[in-house]
Amino acid sequence: SQTIHQWPATLVQPVGSPLSLECTVEGTSNPNLYWYRQAAGRGLQLLFYSVGIGQISSEVPQNLSASRPQDRQFILSSKKLLLSDSGFYLCAWSSGTGYYNEQFFGPGTRLTVL
Amino acid sequence: GIQVEQSPPDLILQEGANSTLRCNFSDSVNNLQWFHQNPWGQLINLFYIPSGTKQNGRLSATTVATERYSLLYISSSQTTDSGVYFCAVEDRTGGFKTIFGAGTRLFVKA
């Protein structure tokens, strides 16, 4: 069966520091991968999605970037964090085959920028 | 882009009560999912339902794609049903763009 991992689970970082969040998927190949952010008490906002290695689509201009160095690895990064980057970051995957595109989410990373 | 509206925004139920949550979307969509976000933040898949009706235990869902809405029914609610329920749709014109509604926050009282 497929599983999705995210780490770290929680993170407290100072303003201006770099960021690297990692997401890996097991039990599937060539998945679509997604990064979402959820502000406190709000819905989820799609940040990036990827349909293959090195293929990244950005949905919202911001202080963040994403990379996909391997088929089942998705990384969210920032060179300098802002206070507004605080939130709950969720990674998701879908099968990416044809029309069927059910998404499954990882446990998330809670980021606090101070 | 597609707009997704969920109602009601908040709902308080007595344990054992039934409820209906609604999701309206403004344009044709590829896919539609319902999720439950538990108090720890985990998003749990409830239904993948671009059209038709599905049931899973006390939960059921119906999507009428031609009328651009979906309903989630919770019967005999339990305290463990508390949390936030999200509807998410995939934009038919946007590749794999997924748009979430703002959610319905449900609290079930014992």
C-alpha cells in the first residue's frame, strides 16, 4: 500500500532563516505531488504541484520554492523565511494516471516563524 | 478560476443527530473529494465522488455535477465526527489544480 511521509512534524524558525521541508511517497511510481499551506482556521491553498521529476508548477507567487529531485520526493524551500510563512504545510500525492486523481495527504508540518 | 463555497461554516450537533453539509462550485470540475480534518490536522479521505452517490457507514455523499453541488450526509453523529469537513474540486481547465472550500467546522456534543 502507499504511504506518504513528511518531516519534520513541527518547526520553529526565526525570520530570515532558510527552510527545507521534505515529503516522500512509498508504494507508487510517478505520482503527482502537491504542496499546500493552511493558515490557522482557514482552508487549504495549493502552492505547488509536480507531474514528474524536475517539473514544478507554481500556483501562488511567494517566498517559497519547490523541487522534485527524485520520483517520489518533493521538497519545499525558502531562502529567507517571513512571518507570513507560518502555517500548516501539507504534502499530497495522487496516482496521476488518466482521469482518476484522488489525492492523499501526509501528516503535515506545523511551521512557526518568529 | 473556480469558486468553491461550503455551507454552513459552523455546525453544532447533539450526539445522535443527523446533518447535511453542502458544497457548491461555480464551474465544471474533473473530480470532487470530501475530507475530514481531525483535531491533529490530518486530512482523512471520506469520498472521491465526481458524480453520483456513495455510502460508507454513517456517511454518504451525493454529487450532482450538472447542477454543480455536492452534499455530505452524516447520520447518528458521534463526538468523533467533530472537526472540519472540506470539499475539494479539480479545475477541469487547470491541469491538476485543486481548489478547496473554506470548510464546515462541526462540533458534536456528548
